[in-house]
Amino acid sequence: SLCPIEDSFDLDLVDGSHYFWRSELSFRQCMHCPAHDPVYGQNCASSIEKISQMFHLSTENEDSLLELCTNFCEGRTKGKRCSRDEPCSTASHFCDFHDVNNDFGVCQECPTDINDCYEAGFLAYESGRRDCLSCRMHCDDIGRSKLVIDDIEIPSDFMHLAIQESILAASGPIIDCSDLIRLGVDICIGARDKVCLVEANTKNIKYWDLSQKAEDSGCVALILNATYNETNSKACGFHSYDELGIPFVCISSNDGRRIRTSTIGKIASVEVNILGQACQKDSPRGSICSEKIPCSGENEFCPYDKTVVDGEYIEGWCKPCPIDGYGNPSQLSCYFDFYEGYARDSQYVVD
């Protein structure tokens, strides 16, 4: 895995038996926990002190990094008492709570198969099952994309949360395949060995389905521009952890309009480079939910929009139930986003 070393840090990211921090520019190898590889020191305190001196960290960043290292590398392990305030070692252990109020429990090793968290009798309470589920980290890709037409690089972003190779690159003449969305066709005629440009006039897109249609059409790469996104290229969506075999990038609608009007047929070069993953225990998008683990918060529901298996959503992130302009529950908002003006996909509507 890779991690950046910079003067600014985002310290909520962890991965496996490593800890690391994030910025946008300079990437280095992730460091092992001190017990596994005591390059900087024998424990978190001595390691972070030396790192802070080497990279001139502020006191705030040094404290945050020390807390991250301590929680992850020196946290409670199997058999140790745990609670909400005293969690087990991140990603390797979870708290098997022994009472309904989550006041205390005992740390257990994370199961090899995450489905064991759901098995009846494996854990006493739902809170333990949820903490067990957090053994599977929430990971986002860290990488970069590059789109070049006529020797000019166009700002782009790569498709996230996809099962894809670390480097995907292709080039070819540009063809407009917007009918894959506009008319819902399954094949873009004449797209074989071409870079396919698709205009999205709706937010209601299954990115994994779109990329599969592009691959079935013979596209060597896919460029998506959204009419509702005029200037921001950093707006690629999530591929729902489905397989992706071609480079898939997103551009702004303004750039897409220029390509469509002046560069159709010209050679485009598309490259996606996945450098690694940034992982954290709690997803900023909400708690994972499924048929086995329903949402537990008040007025929450599970939109199945996260993970796809064999063309069907099996997981989502818990979200607040939609409300109308008066703050009242609105079942119609499960089908339509009245503020954004589009219809939701039918699989969005659950619970």
C-alpha cells in the first residue's frame, strides 16, 4: 500500500497491520506498526516522536498520529475487556458486548469470513455483530487519472469503489455513445476499439451497468460527463465494488461539450492509476446495512446502493428517511428527489 508524507494530514485512515496518513501529492510506502518493524522506535510514542522531528509535524498532527497509532497498533486484543470508550484494536479485533447497554464486553479476533458476524450464536447482541462488521474496513481508492486529447490534458477523475487493476490505460478514436444512457440501449454500435464518450443527463446511473455495456460494446475506455456538473471534474461516482476492466474517467459537462462538438473521431489517451487504498473503521457515508444487518438508527432506511453481486445490490449505507419541505416523512421522496429533479432507481427503494 502507499501513503503520502506531507505537511498536512488527514489522520482517520488505517489499513491492515499498518497505519498511514493522507494528502494529495507525495506518496510513500505505508509503515508497519512499531512492534512489526521498529524502524523509528520500539513503540508508538517513540516512533511518532522521531517521525515528528523528521517531518516537522505540528503538535496537533503529532498528537493525532500518536492516537491513531496507539488505537490501531497497541489497542486491546483477544480476551481484554472492552467498551464503547475503550475499543479493541482496530481492524484485527472487535468487542463482543456482554450486555444490552454496551457497557462492557471482551475483545475477540476478527473472523476470517465476515459472514460469521451474522451467524446465530456467534455473538450475543446486535451491538457485537455491528462491531464485528467493522472488522471489514471502509476503503476508498487513492489514485489519479489522465485524459489527453490533441496533446492537451483535460481534468478528470477516476471511477471509485471498483475492482480494477492498479494501472488501466488505453487510447483510440472518440465515439459518442450517449445512447447507452439517453435511450437505454445495451450496445453502442461502432464502438469497438474506440474511446466511448457518454453524456449523463440524469443522476440515476448504475455506473457498474454502464461500464459493462461499454465493455460489451468493445469500448477500450469510457469517458462520462454529466450535464448537471458544469465545471467540477472531481465528481466520479461509485462502482459498487463491481469488476471494471477498462479505464473509466469523469469530466465536467463543459469539457464534455467541447469534446462532443470538436474532437469526435480524434485520438484520446485515457489512463487510471490506483496507488492504494485509504481505509477507516467508520464510513462517512453511514453504517453498512443489509438484509442481515438492518439500520438501527431512528428514522433510517437502507438504500441498496453500495455493493453489487451478480447484478443485484446486496448492501447499502444507512441514510435518514426522506422528508418533505415541511419536515414530515415523505414516502414519495423514496422514488423521486424533488430538490434535484430526478427519479431514483427502483432498487433504491427498500425498507
